[in-house]
Amino acid sequence: VLAQVQQRRFDAILLNCTMPGEWSAARIYFWLKEHRPGLERFVILCGSNADDPEIGRFAAEQRVPALAKPFSPKQLIDAIRTHLESLRSVSSSAGR
């Protein structure tokens, strides 16, 4: 998976808040920030524990949107669309 992340372009990266094994959403986020600078901006967290205070703190500090499960396909599409629009607006205002 990391090899694919290093070679591909992504419009959005949906990360589950909790994952088995060594990798957490936060660890992947910081790995992206170090190894693929700028790509971390496309991360959206999702999970049944998205309202957990620790996850909320991480999301707020890093300005990562979080989507609580269960969510509908429409809610997912809306969350991705809103996030991408906010990234575009930040990019266009930074270029002025």
C-alpha cells in the first residue's frame, strides 16, 4: 500500500480512525506529511469512534475532517466534496 501511495496521485484519502496493527490514522497522516508533503491535506477520517475526544483533538489540531459511521453514500460524497472545495478555496486565496 505504501508503494502505491508513493507513486500515485489522490483526490481524497479516506482513513478509518482505528485500524488493526501498528498503523493508526494519525500515524499514516504523519507518514504522508513526511514522505508525500501536501498529500496529507486530502485525508478524511471516518469511523464509529470519530467522536472520540482523542480523535477529535487530532482532527482539530491537524484540521482533518472526520465522518462518523454509519454514513450514507450521499454523506460521504458530500463530505469529500466539501473538503475538496475548501482545499480549492484555500489554494485560490493563497495564490492572490
